[in-house]
Amino acid sequence: MKRLLLILILTFSFQLWAAADDIRDFQIEGMSIGDSLLDHFTKNEIKKMPKTDYPGSDKYIMLTYNSSTKFDKYETVAFHVKTNDKSFKIHSIKGGIYYKNNFNKCLADKKDLLKELKSTFKGLETQEEYDFKYQIDDGKSIAYINDLNFKNNDKIRLWCVNWSVVTEKKRNFNDNLSVSLSPNYYLKWLTDEAKQ
């Protein structure tokens, strides 16, 4: 029953933008690309968000907000903003749901959500699932990814990460389903500069 409710909530939230052809028309927890975090959080809340830097470039940072009470659908939401941008304009956004010791449920929920998104947004090109092996544990942790692409290469990405037992314990990670909204310019930075 809980799984059905999750799929219905996630699907309904995306159906509101069925006619959208611009990634900025989509929302995660009421937030879109181009919004200011200040419209959704206080300066104090933003200041307390854990920050992630990237080794190859300091153009963007990731801020993460974890809450089981502030959000309706997700347990965590992460934002990419430009470093030192006082307006905290969102350039990429990701929502996540954790699946402790239940990776098969994560995969099943991702499959159901992908099916709903494909039927709702017929204009987006859908890539077949592919995997990504994390190098923090020599490829034992794997993400199973599906991308829905706009004509301008902006992307909605869905993925489930199956963290290895060693990595889960060492870093306190849980298997998770994530949904992200990323414009092409941000993805280009991520690929070409951030992780060098």
C-alpha cells in the first residue's frame, strides 16, 4: 500500500506539468530550476545545509536539505547553486527516497515511475537503463539509471543506487531512489569540469 501511495504521489506531482517542454516548468517539492532557495528556505536554514564541493571546479556547490517533515514526497532534496551566489539560484535539483535493506523495492518503484513518466511526457526521448559503478568501493556499488531527455539535452534522471555493504557501513549510506532535474549547461559542467 505504501509503495502504491508513493507512485501515485510522484506521478501526480509530474502530471501537473504534462504539457511542459522546458525543464524549468517541472518541480521537485514545489521548487524549479531558476528559483531562489530564499523563496523556500530562510538564510539560516540555507547556512546550515551540508555543502559538497567538487574537485575539478568551484563554479557550483551542492547544498542538501534532509527532512521527513518539510517535504511531501522526498526525504532529502539537493540543490546546485553557484559558489558565492547570494541569491542562491537553483541550477539543478534532486529529490531522494531511502530504501534501507530493500533494493528490489527501489528498482520496482523506479520502474513504475519511469513507466508513468514515459506515458505522461510523450515528447521526451527515453534512454534504456544503464549502470554506473562507483569507484569509492572499486565498482561494488552500482547505480541503475534511466534518463528522459529534452530536445535541448536538459534531462530528468531517475536512478536507484545499490550501495555495497562495506560502503553502507563505512559511510552510513542507504540504497536510494533519486529523481533529478538538470539543464544541459549544468550537465556539461559536471562532465567536463567538476570531476576532473
